[in-house]
Amino acid sequence: MSGLGQADLGKRRVTGIDAARGAALIAMMAIHILPAWNEDFEPTLTWLLFAGKGAALFAVLAGISLAFMSGGMYPPRGRTMTAVRYGLAVRAGLITIIGLFLGYLAINAQVILVYYGVMFLLALPLLRLRVRTLLILAAGIAAAAPVLMQATRDSLPDMNGVEPNFSTLLETPGAVIGQVLLSGTYPALPWMAYVCVGLAVGRLDLAERKVQIRLLVTGVGLVIATAVLSALLLGPFGGRQQLVDATSVWSSTPEVTVEEIIVWGPDPVLPSDSWWWLASLSPYSSTPLVLVNTIGTSVAFLAILLLIGGAGAGLLRPFALLGKMTLTLYSLHLILLAAGLLADRPPLEMILQLIVIGIFASVWQRYKTQGPLEKGVAEASKWVRSKYLKSTGDMRNTPQSPATADPPPPPAPPDRGHSERPSDTPSPRRQAAQAEGRHRGRHRSRQRS
């Protein structure tokens, strides 16, 4: 394949990733703004489609970004990888700091950025792992981390829904660390399953249609398998009745309470009175089945966007426009949420916010390739990487800095007519013989003419 063809495939791949980021942002905005239930107190379509899924997609894309920023299909070794890790550590720290500032906003929403930054830090030792190893690790985390989360639930301090910020971090650092790692809305340890899957996906050739189709089939399979397994565990195997019996100790309407937790998610954490809660698909509960199910929805949705990018990239441009600067736009969304504009009219508030962030992104990207927060984070990360490489005397391979940095395409295969292999280079004696043969051939052709 020509270099131009490879560049085109890479561009479409990145467009699909950016579009997925934009879609994840919109999903999280919808959950924050639009009603979760209707007049009959039944879940709305917004809740059924997006609850827990937008944030999960965001986490999977974090892993893909880490893969792209650490070489894509060809992660570096030695000093270059060390430089990458230093840069990503700075990136993680800055994202965490932004999240701690946003934690002061008086909003009815959970800020994901502190958890996101910690997940970046936890992923640094994993950057050299192979795809198969990453997938095995993701499976192990999805199975074990929720058990640890549930086992330590009663021993961790209750933050009463208070978001991590500088004040809470200074006053109760242990409680904040426990919240971020295990008891929060987006607990970093269980959610590392998403990051590991994202890292594995980011190491694949996402421009290859066969890879895209496999991701789609795998994602759909995971969604179906976990839904069936949860239904069996809670139904024929008696899990729901076990939950009702356990809940009856502290609730006067245990059946209703169990149903509410399964439909609406924990408030703010799952009860610790029964291990059967881990068999549910309750949104934001980070149970093993929820983790695997939302990995499936994330991977399948990403595959669909990658497939669309191959045929109709224009359809993805509005989403990709937002996806190129999600850190800035997510922060702007939370600030607008705190301002309370049209808070009593959620549909209008959603439309207004989409218009505001859409116009801002469109105008900004006419002049800059990165959002203001993305630019600051990327420049700091790049400076640290360059500083380290300069101190070691190795400035040859400085990794790319943008969050959407695409890994270099694989080297094009040599032209069969002009092979560069040493064994195909004729020796001087053979060159002389070939020249003599060509001379005799031309002499015979003159004689025949």
C-alpha cells in the first residue's frame, strides 16, 4: 500500500476515535442534564441508552489514547519508553489537578477527571504489555477488583457524595484515596479493566476492516452473554430472591428497593449485605458483569464508527469536532451546568449546551489544532519528555504529544521490482556478466534486423 493510502487509512481511523470521544461526551452530558425518569417514574430512553455507558466508553478511549501516545502498534523500548512514561505521568497529574478544581462546582454530577488521571498513572507499567496479556489482565481485573471493592465497602470512609477536591484531599487524604480507588462512582481499580481493553484495542491495526468487524462481533457477543448470564443468575438461580431477603433486614419494601437499585444504580454505593449484587447489571455499580457488558457496548460502538469512517467519514465530523478537545469541552459543560442556565427546562438546556460547545469547538479549531486545556497538558508533557531525552543525550525518537497522536504506519513493503535486500544486490562479477549479456543481445538484434 502506498504511503498516501496508509495516511488516508490512519486519518479515517483517528476520525473514528475522535467521533467516539465526542459521542461519549454527549452521552455524559445527556445523563447530567436530561430527566432519568418519565411521569410514570419509569426510566427514560436517555437513561436506558446512556447510563454508565458514556463514562465506560470514555475510559476505554483513555486506554486507546494511551496506546496511541506510546507508539500504537509499535511501542518503543528503553529510554524512549521511559520518556513516554514521564510525559504521561505529567499528563495524568495535570488532568487530576483540573478534576480537583472542578470538584468545587456545585453540580448534581460526578466529575470523572480525578479518576481518569489516577487510571493514567496506574496504566504506566502496562504500556509494554502485549495485546493478549492486556486482555487477560482486563479479565482478571473485571473479576477480582469488584470483589475487593465490595469486601472493603464497609471499612472505607463514607464521603457522602462529596466530590474529590483540594480541600477534601488535604483534610481526609485516606478517604479520598479510598473513594478514587474503590468506593467512588468511577472506582479506578475496577475501571482499569476498561483501560486495559483500550490499550489492547489501541495496539491493533484499527484501519483494517477485518479488525473492525472482529471488534463489532466481540462487543455484541459480550453484551448478549452478560445480559443472559445476569438474567439467569438473578432469575432461575435465585439471585433476586436472595437480594430481597438480605434487603428486608433494613428496608420495609425490599422488592421495590432491589428493583430500584438494579434499574437506577447504587446510591451512592451498592449494599454490602449480599454477594449476589455482583450478579446485577445495575448502572454505575462496577460489578464484573457491568464491566464486561459496558466493555462490549464500548468496543461495538467504536467498531461501528470505524466502519462508518471508511465509507461516510462526513457523518462523523460533528462528533469528531467535539472529540478533538473533550477535556476542554467536558470542563466547559460542567461550568455551564453549575451556572444553572435553563436548569428547569432540561431539553432546552441540553440544546443550549450543545450549541455553545459546538460553536466554541468550531471557532477554536479554525485557528488551533488542540483545545486550550489539551494544548497546555500536551506542551507540559512534551517538555518533560524532551527534557529527559536531552539529559540522556537521546533526542532521536521524541514521541508525539497530542492525545490523538496516531502511531506511525507500518513500513511499506519493498517494491518487488526494486528489492532492497542485500542478497538481491548482484556482485560486481555478476554485473559485468549481465552487461556483457545485454551487449550481445543488442548485437544479435541488429544482425536479425
